[in-house]
Amino acid sequence: MDSLMKMVAVALLVLWDVAQGNEDPCRYVAVGDSVTISLQRSADCVESSLTWKLNSTDIFRRKQHVRLGKDSDVTSDGSLQLVDLQRHKSGEYKAELYNAGGMICGKATETLCVIERVSKPSVTYTCSKDSVTLTCNGEESDIKWSFNRLSMEGEFKKTVTVPGRPDHNVNYSCTAWDTVSEETSDELTIRCPVLLSMKVNQDVREGGEVSILCNSTPTADQYIFRTPRSKHPVLVNADGEFRLQEVTKDDGGLYTCQPRWTHGLYDDANVTVQLRVLPNEGSGGVTPRVASGTENRLLLLATHCWLLLYLLALTD
Ligand SMILES: *[C@@H]1O[C@H](CO)[C@@H](O)[C@H](O)[C@H]1NC(C)=O
Ligand SMILES: *[C@@H]1O[C@H](CO)[C@@H](O)[C@H](O)[C@H]1NC(C)=O
Ligand SMILES: *[C@@H]1O[C@H](CO)[C@@H](O)[C@H](O)[C@H]1NC(C)=O
């Protein structure tokens, strides 16, 4: 029976140890905080002496009157009052209260971990060709991101990459946090310049055809073209291609392209190219086609033939 009791006692102790090991012993508090560590005392306890220790070094001692520390260090019931805590005040706080009979009638044990309060972070960003990288600047701490004040799922790194171009209606912020505090940056609107390009496939001859391509990031829903010939802007669909057939001299000049978005707000942007219309090669202006290499050679051959015939006629 006796040994059974011992086994149960040992088992309980082991369980107790395991339970203790599993939990974080710290009570986390921020630098600058004030906390009170309660003293548990039995109802009939009459104080003869009270001692508070930090990591087994006495920090407060009272027997009749205060011998170490000062009156204001403890409350009327003997609990420890700590004000304006600093990191070096982390450690295990322990109290022992004795009655006149020299018996313990009150005690306390608590481990304080004093950690720095996070400071307010700030968001910066860099625009690349097809994405934006946001950075949360601040001291090392845990991070979370928000988008119009709603959490961005799964974004806990210092940097986050957003594809394309964020709308100007969208605000980003990041929050730095630790066990005792959290701080959120100011909200930031991303304004990456719109990337716009326009190209003409080649210089064109009168009577020929030409294609002018406009391209933008973020991708536009429509493009507005201003041309030398049309009084009103011309709307071009999402492919951004403006085509001209049977080109005349009057089509030469400046073409401006301006992207339009049906959803989303972006900076105004436009781009301009110059179209040069070359006069037709043939004097009559009948064949608008550019002579290819073979045609040139044929032409040369034909000229040679005439020359040969002419020479033959001379020698006759
Ligand atoms: C108390 O001990 C803990 C753990 O060993 C240590 O981190 C802390 O700095 C000590 N505190 C003081 C005030 O010495
Ligand atoms: C984004 O932030 C700006 C400036 O802080 C504010 O004026 C605007 O209303 C915010 N927009 C949204 C959608 O929250
Ligand atoms: C094109 O952009 C410039 C500034 O970048 C602006 O001054 C001009 O008015 C714009 N043109 C059109 C047609 O929007």
C-alpha cells in the first residue's frame, strides 16, 4: 500500500513537471510598463517578515520595518509593485512571508520577461516592369500586411510582391507586432508610373498599309488614338492596334495614344510616334509596293538587256 502511494506521488510529480515544461514560464510585459506581482497569503497570516527576491537576490526585505528597498515597493498586502520596467529587470520574482512562529504563511513566484515595445513601421515600394514590391521598414518583429485595412492572408514577410499595377484606390499598410504590443504604419497609396510604348512597324509608302501598336502596363481596356487626319480621337480596343490602309501623304505626322481603364485609377499617360509616309517609288504612283530584292535584280537585268540591244544596234 505504502509503495503504491509512492508510485502515485511520483507519477503526479512527473505529470506536474511535464505540464510545467510545456508552458512558457514568462509573463510578458513591455519596457516602461508597471506591474504588480501578487502575494498569496493565508487568511490568518500575521506578518513577521517579508522578502522579495529577483533571481535569488534579495530586492526587498521587511521585518518590523523596511530593511532593503522602500515602503512603496509593496502594496498594503505585501504584493510587489514594479514601475517603469526595463529589460534588465526580467527574471524570476519570488516572495516569502513568515509569521511570528517562523512558518511560511504567504508566497509568490512569477517570471517576468520585459521586452521592447515595437515601434511604428513604414511602408516603401519599388515598381518594376510588371509588379510592385512593398517593404515594411522597422525593427525586427513579426509582420502582417493589410490592404484597405483588411488583412492580406498569408503575408507575414517583410516584403510582399503585388503583380501588375495596384489601383490608386488601394491603400497598403503593415503592422509590426510582438507579444506585448503592435503598431501599424500609415496607409500608403502605390503610384507606379504607367508604362506606355507605341511602335510603327516601318516607314510606309503612299498607298501602302501601316499598323501602329500601343501597349501599356497596367493593361488598358481601350486606347484613344489622336491622328493627323481625324478631327476626333479614335477609340481602339484592348489589342491597342491602329491600322491604316491606302496611306496617303496626309496620314504622315504625329500619332498619340492614351490608355483608358474601365476599372481602376491610374496616372494619365500618353505617348506619341511620328509616322513618315514616303512618296511612292514609281513616278506614276501606281504600284505602292516596295521592290523586293528579286524585283531589283530583274529590273537590273532588264536594263542590261536594253543596253545590250542598244550596243548591238550601234555596232550594226
Ligand atoms: C535572471 O535570470 C534569467 C534567466 O537566467 C536571466 O535571463 C535574467 O537576466 C536574470 N535577471 C537578472 C536581473 O539578473
Ligand atoms: C487611402 O489613404 C488616403 C490617404 O491616407 C486616404 O485619403 C484614402 O481615403 C484612403 N483610401 C481608401 C480606399 O481607404
Ligand atoms: C500627354 O501628356 C503630357 C504630359 O505627360 C500632357 O501635358 C499632355 O496634355 C498629354 N496629352 C494628351 C492629349 O492628353
